[in-house]
Amino acid sequence: MSDPSPVVGVAVASPAELSVMQQATAILEKLEVPHEIRVMSAPRSPDAVDEYARTAFERGLKVLICTTGISGHLAAAVAARTILPVIGVPISSEQMDGAMALSVTALMPSGVPVAAVGPDASVNAAILAAQIVAVDDPNIQARLWKFKDDLSEGLRL
């Protein structure tokens, strides 16, 4: 049997941000949410970002998680080109602290929303993405309920 088609897309602006975003993919794997991860730069490869965002819906994705921060505002570029919900993960760095990255993520122009989680909070982004997908998927709903029950019993992430 082949793997199910991804329903969550994870887009990372640079390899330096990959370690933070791999935490998101670990949560998606734990919740058995089919996903894909891509490294792409809005300033360096705008055509690739444009293609990824414009085709995400027709490829079956339901929500996108993207990094924001010093390496370029990937979440903004993606949100401008899709109708899917976009969750921005502000990445803290030497050039931009977490509070500034969060501010940049949250202050999108009217009509181009990006949901923001806390700095480097890719785990929360993954849980939020799973919750969005679970709206019409009873299997993911059940796994999320178990996950939440485990959290209430002291599961550490």
C-alpha cells in the first residue's frame, strides 16, 4: 500500500531553520497526519515558492506551515498565493530575536492572513495544523483527543 497523500505542507526558508521545523514533522508523524516538507527561499527561488503555493490546494493540501524570520518571509509569500490557511512559525536568530520575528509574522497586510504561533514553536504549529485537518477527519480527531489526554496526564513534548 502506498503512503497517503499529504494534507499538511511544511515549507522551510533555509536549511538553518530545518532543525526547528523537524519538531513539527515529528508531531505530525506522531499524530499520523500525512505531510510533506520542502526547503525553499522566497527571495532566492520565488518561482518555486509561487508554484508550491498556487498548486497546494489542487495537490490535496489543507493547511501550510511556513517559517518566517531573517531568511525571508516565506509564510507571507505563500499566503499571498493560496486560499489555504497558512501558519507562520517565527524563527529567532542572531539577526532577529523571537519577539521581532513574531511581530513581523503577525503584522501581515489586510487580506493576506498568516496565523502566528510563538517564536520557534513549530510543535504548536503542527498541532494547530492537525486540528484544522481534523475538522473533517474522525481518525485524526481521535488521535488528537488521545494526545490531549496524554498532555493532561503529564506527557512532555
